[in-house]
Amino acid sequence: MLGPGALTAPAGAEPTRLRCTRYQAGGIEVAEGAQLEQCGALSSGARNVWLEVVGLGSVALFQDLQSKLRVPFLALEEVLTNAMRPRCEVLEDGLFLILPQPASSGALEIHTLGLFLRGQTLITFQSKPGPFFDELHQRLRDASSRVRSQSIDYLMYRIIDLVVDRLFPVIDPLAQQLEKIETEATTKPSPLVLRRLYLLIREVRSLERMLLPLRDSIASARHGGHSMIQPTTEPFLRDVQDHVAILAELCAHYSAVGREIRELVHDELNLRLNQAMRLLTAVTVIFIPLSFVTSLYGMNFKWMPELGWRYGYFAVLAVLGVAALLLVLYFRRIGWLSAGSPGSDESTVEESAPAQTERSRGSNIESR
């Protein structure tokens, strides 16, 4: 029986393992599968320490993180509950962030990534193992890389930047799908196109709801973590915040374009329905006088005009034909007998491809 406020591992969580990296400009030490006591020993000294916590299955380890490394309980609780909303909490002597971790394949699969910065130690929390940090591991092994010579807050920036970099491949396929649906909406609108568009807009909105708090979290880290963020790192955080703003603007743009396409599909379907109803109405009106004449002569009365006339039958057929022809010519003149595809006689709608999501980096940022 767990007491109130106890840490609990999520169902089906991966076993927890540690990787501890201690580095500075002159060298690097890596301990795979390290114990927490070993990581605590490595964290003493003048070197930067990156402790990777992968898997959320060991509650005892998280309790040790709280007691031995003074990681706040609420931060650990956020990690264990797999909170999906990005947030930043500025503590007296630390900085805690919850970030989205996109899948390395670029698919729309988001996990939670936790970061806790205190002094010269950075702790990252991942729910599942994977190659997400492989690029950073390679850069840390390179003695000439900027990340080896900078303080630990620069490593935190690189992780945030890596998260944002992985979000661009997530948004690009959505833009391509939107462009394809836009083409279908102008050529062959259908309820199936509407359903696909609805699912796409829902994905774009979910990304937008994630990007806006991510942008605010980075801004909070920049402005509230002055004691932990070096002046040399702040411009890089500002740059990655701008990239998140670009992503949020792209999502807002795609969402607006999706709504416009949805209205276009509705208008096209309504136009086709109106044309079909107009055609049916024209056919009905044409047959009204014909039905009237034939029903009139179908009455069983003995004394009716032209019943004994030799050419009465042919005269009635001629009257029916002339009446139908006049109505057909009239409806053809006003365009009611055309049931072609809507927009076939209109100017071609120009297709506006979604804005490109390629971003440019300044030379001072690319040299990192």
C-alpha cells in the first residue's frame, strides 16, 4: 500500500539504466550501466557531468535521485507520470524542463524528455532507450567540438536544439499531405477527402498545442535561469526559441489552410448537389405539362373533344413534343441542364503549396 505522495512507476515501463558522462575540454569519461553512487562520485570535481536516466521502471532509483542528488520530488513525479505538456520550472539552484521527444524516424510519435540542471550536472530522463542522443555522444568524443569546451548549460541547449531539429521532419510530411489533399479538393472533392483532412488538421493542432508551451518553456529558461545559463549560451537559446516560433507559425498556417480547404470541399459538394437538384427540377418541370395532357386524355368520359377526330392522337403527340422542346430549350438557355463537374467552366484554381519548412542558420550559430 503506497502512501500519499509516493513515486510510482508507469505501467509497462522499461527497466531503468544509467549512463554517466564526465567531460571537459581535455578529456571525457563514460560509464555505461553505472550505479548511482559511481555517478555521484563522478559529479564531484570541476568537470561537467551528464547523467542519462533511461527507462522509468525503477522507483528505488528515482527515490535515490531525490535523496542523494536532491532532484525535486515534483520533477520526478512529472517524469514518472509521462507528462506530455512542455513546461519549465526555475528552482533556487536548479532548472527543470519537460520537453517532447520526437521519434528518430520522423514519424508523428512523441515521448517525454525530462531535463534537470544543477551546478555542473545535467540529468536527462527518457522513457525508452533509443538512438536519440547518438549525435551528441559523437560530438562529446570529438575534442574539437564546441560542446566539449563549453559549460554544461550548453549541452542542455544542444539537447533542446536536437528536439527542435527532430520536429521539422515531423511537420514536413503533414505539409505534403495537406498539399495533396488540396489538389484532390479542387479536382475530385468527396466525403473521404473531408475525413482525411479532418484527421490531418487534428494532428496539426496537437502539434501546435505542444509547440506553444515549448516556446514559452524555452523563454522561461532564458529569462529565469540567469544563474545557471551562461551569457555565451543565451544567444543559442534565443535562436532555438525562434525556430520553435517558426514551427508554431507553420502549424498555425497549415491549420488555417486546412480550414480553407475544408470550406472549399463543402462548397464544391454543395455546388454539385445544387446542380443535381437543378437538373432534377428541370426534368420534373418538363414532364409536368406532358403528364397533365396525358392524364387529361386518359379520363373515361364519352363526350370529349377530338375523340372522334382521325388525327387527334397525332395532334396530341405534336403538342406534347412542342411543349417539351420549348421547355428543354428554355432550361438549356439558362444552364439548368448542365450537370458537369463544378468549376469545369471556371478559371483554374491556383494551387498554393505550403510554405517550405527549411530553416537557415546564421554563420555564428552553424559554427557550434
